Amino acid sequence: MATSIKLSAIEKGTGPTLLLVPGWSQSAKSFQAQIDGLSDRYRVIAVDMRGHGDSPKPASGYRIARLAQDLHEFIIDHDLSDIALGGHSMGASILWSYCEQFGADRISKFIFIDQAPSVTNGFGLEGQALKDTGAAFTPDVLYATAAGVANAQSAVIDGFKGAFFSPSISDAAVAFNKAEALKMPGAYAARLLVDHCSQDWRDVIEHVIPKLSKPVLVIGGALNTIFPTDAAQWIASKIPGARLEIFSADEGGSHFMFVENPEKFNRVLKSFIG
């Protein structure tokens, strides 16, 4: 049993709770524009997951299921309820695992931000079926990438620039993203990448999330920087009443649209949360 840990978090504001979970190797600080821009009406909390940012970095537990358990423990320990719970990239996968394990008693709304239902095409899918999963890797590419992260983390993160951001992103934003990512030890980041990218959440999205009967917002980016918009469209189509928001190329519609266009992103969240 992996050791329970006390997750680091950034908190600002009062009002209804908005809890944000960052993506693989990213920290709570990736949501700084939401922490600053939404705390006038919400209690905004962004967490550093196990091994990430300023949270403890134990030697074990780098699996989506364990990160979902860490999130559940954080919610219970802080006695949070009626939460609008958002996850970006791998953070959305953590939310799907959370729902599968713990349900949604303390959650009022879900926000899934640019995450594929299945990151690796281990099924030999082709055509539209492949686009719907959003798969960005083949198994060979996944393991080669993970080996790169374990052995040359800085260079691999540099190589992800085009998969994360639009061409107009500032050098300062890229440098900040990288510095936060490098807070996670490469060996742990590689282990988590393999677990994260080996999961297939289509059954949870199709059969678990709808039964929770919670409002859902699905956000994607038209630049298709890492995941095609087909994936976001597929997710929204499987959840009755889900709202779909695609950021166009002109609106900074990259994987990190909340960094590239925080004004629109924050407006969309305010409209959804109320």
C-alpha cells in the first residue's frame, strides 16, 4: 500500500469551491491565471499531485489509481463538498479514476480539459475510431518516450513544446512550464507516463460518468496540438447534457488553452459553474 501523503496546494478566494488538477509533470502553478482570475467569486484550489510541484516525492505510488486516491484523501482531509472539479490532460484521467473508485458525492460539476479517452493505440484502431480515442502514441512510441523521460528528461520536455503549445506561446511561458515539470524526478515521471498512457477510459466515460448525473463541461483545442478535437467531441457525445467548448486556433486552442487564452477560459468556467 502506497504511503498517504499531504499534497501541496495553492488556494485563493472564497465562495463555491473550484478544485483544479494539473496534467502529467505539471504543477498547481500552471493554473495561476485561473487562481488569480476566478478567486473573486470562487474558492479556487489547485493541487500538486504526488511527485509533482511542491508535493512530497515518495518512491512509490505513481499510478493513476493511486493519484485518484490521493485526491480523494485531500478532499476528505479538507472537508470539501459541492466541488466543481476540473482536470487538465492527465488530471482528467485522475478524475475518471476517482469517479470509478469513489463516485461523486462531494462533486457538483466536472470539467474535463483536453484529455484523450485512450492515449495509446494498443488496439490496432484506424480511421475515425482511432481519432475518437484521441490516441497520440503507439505502444513503441510510448515506451521510447518514457525511456527518454527517465534518461533525458529535459530534452524530452523541450521536444513536447509543439504538442503542448501554439507557435505564438512566449518563451517565458515555455520556460516556466519546463521548470515546473522538472520538479518531478524523471524516473517517477516516466513510470507515471506509462501507467497514464496505458489506460483506456472509454468504459468509464460511457457507462460510469452518465450515471453520476452531474453537469459536465468538456474542453478541447482546435489546434490538435496533442489530442484531436474528435476526442473531446466523442467524450461529450457519450455524456447526456455535456457541454462542449472547443477553443479555435485563433483563440489559442492548444493543449494549454487555459494558459494561452485565460480570459476566454475563465469566462467559460464562470458560465458553466455559475
